Amino acid sequence: MPAEKITNKPGALTLRPSTEADLPAIQAIYAHAVLHGTGTFETEVPDQAEMARRRSEVLSRGLPWLVAECESELLGYAYANYFRPRMAYRFCLEDSIYLRHDSQGLGLGRLLLAELMARCEALGARQMLAVIGDADNLGSIGLHRSLGFTDTGVLKSAGWKFGRWLDVVLMQRQLGLGNTGSPE
């Protein structure tokens, strides 16, 4: 989709909660990322049933799974989930953002992440983490920095994909009151 299609049509872009009807497009976007990108270290494409299970897990925790849609086309999605499954992590969320390959570089990731952070903060989350596959993923790193995330570390050679070692970049941003006071 050309950039002017999004930027010159106010109101044409919609950010909204995902629905089950979005699953085929969500799965297709993620499949492309698995097969062609290093933002995910998954090497086998999950089927639609697995994507539905993952979405259901996120929603069962009361967390957001959003989509960006323009003229009935799903251009990307973002969701937050517990950083780790143990309950002590429930105020520390990890974001995930995936854009359709032909919709990258249009500002959609920024819109999705900003909305995701606002919704997570409203739910009481105190920290958001970005666990970015591939230290060369400059788009994701730049996106997170532009919204106030700071570098917290690099896991060197943590993944092996496409015949090479890949680092993981860790970034973090405080939400709301952060670590000042009890969240409960």
C-alpha cells in the first residue's frame, strides 16, 4: 500500500481490537515474518489455530491485541503479554508488533505501539519491554527509542536463523508510575 494512501486520507486508518475474523491476515503477516525476517526467531510458521491459541491467551489475561486496518485491509498488529508466565511479572509486559511487509516504514508501527502502551498503562502495567530479534533490526530499535524506550542490554548470539548468529536487543520503558509504589 503506498504511503500516500495512509497519510492523505484522514480517518482511513483504524486501530482497533482484533477479532477472530482477523486471524487469517494475522497469520499471513506473521508467516512472512517467520519465513523472511529476523524479528522473530521462530523458524516454522505456526498455523492459524496456533495463532488463535496465542491470541486467546493474551486476551484471557485482559491484555490488548490490536490491529491496524485501512480500507478493510489488515496492515499490521500489536499485542502485549506478560514478559514471563509467573504472576510476579504481570505488571511487566512485552510488546510484539508485526506489519505487513509492504506496509513497513509508513509510521504504522509507531501508531500501534503508542496505542498499545496507552492501553497497557490504563490496565495498570508499570513496565514495557521490547525483546527485539536481531541487533540489525534498526526499524524496530528506532521505533522503540522514538517512544521513550531505553537500551537495557544485548544477548549476544542468542539465536541461529538463516545461517547466522543473531543478537537480541533488550529495551525498556516505564509506564505510568513505574516502580514508585505498589501497583495493587
